[in-house]
Amino acid sequence: MADEPIFTKVQLQRTQIDVDRELLRDEDLLNEEHLRRMDQVLLRRNLDHARMFSRKLSLELQQYVHLYTPEANEFRRRIEKYLVMERMIEREMARRHTY
């Protein structure tokens, strides 16, 4: 019993897509009803977050990925999603006359 080996799980680094999913709840930011229920501070914070990630992904696309690879297409799809989120949040802020 004393000589039983102890196995520990290896902690792997999470992918950037997993990190993004945890930080940004896409279903809330792509739903106009959810945006209407958000208070002003949360709305502005989510706008900043969407802008930051779309710019960050654009820089990664320019620096690390060849233009015609599947990874580049995934980056473009994610960038477009964040840009749509930005526009929806900006539209909601304009509706509230706070932008």
C-alpha cells in the first residue's frame, strides 16, 4: 500500500478561444433583449471588451497567420463576430442617448 504511485493531472495551457468564451458571454452580447437589460456601466465595459478583443485578434491575424490558412479564416470569423457585438452595443447606447 505504501508503494502505490501517485498520479497527478497535467495542467495544460488553455487555448485562446476557451479564454475568450469565459470572458465574453456571446449569447448575451448578440441578443438585443439582453443588451436592453444591462446597466450602463456593464454595457460600456462590454463595449470596451469587444473592441479590445477584435483589435487583438486583428493583430494576431496580421502577425502570425498566413492569409489563406484555415486558422486565418477562423480569426476572420471571430473578428467579425466581435465587430457585430460592437455595433449592437453601440446601437443600444445610442438608443439610450448615452453614447
